[in-house]
Amino acid sequence: MGLFTRISDTATEVKGHAALSKDIRKAVRSGDQEAASTFRTGTLAAALTTKGCNARGDEVVAYVEKVVAADGDGRRTGWLRR
């Protein structure tokens, strides 16, 4: 893998996780208690480290499980689709 490809891939990862982080903050500001209590991993950790990426993935799963338990369905999680 060339240097340009690595830089491009990293930029894509950071951009994607930054957009997800923005959506998470928006959900929290709108009063989504499940989002507020679940998401903790920062953008750079999620984009640049395996541990952070895995943690963000685990947080998404936990969030969906909490929403389904609270609402009876997962419709509220639609903002996670990109």
C-alpha cells in the first residue's frame, strides 16, 4: 500500500468518524438519553486506533440495544445509517 493510499484512507476514516461524532452530539442535544449514556469514544481514537474503532462499534451496538429496550423497536436509530 502506497503512502498516498494510506493518507487518503486515514483522511476518509477521520472524516467518517467526525460526521458520526457530530450526529452523536446532535442526538445528545436533542435529548436522546440512550446516546448520552452510551457514546464515549472520541473521533480520533475511533478513526486512528484499533481499540477506539472497536470501542465505537461496541457503543453503536449498545446504543441500538438500549433504544430497542426503551422503545420496543429500532426506528430511532435510523440516524446511524450513512
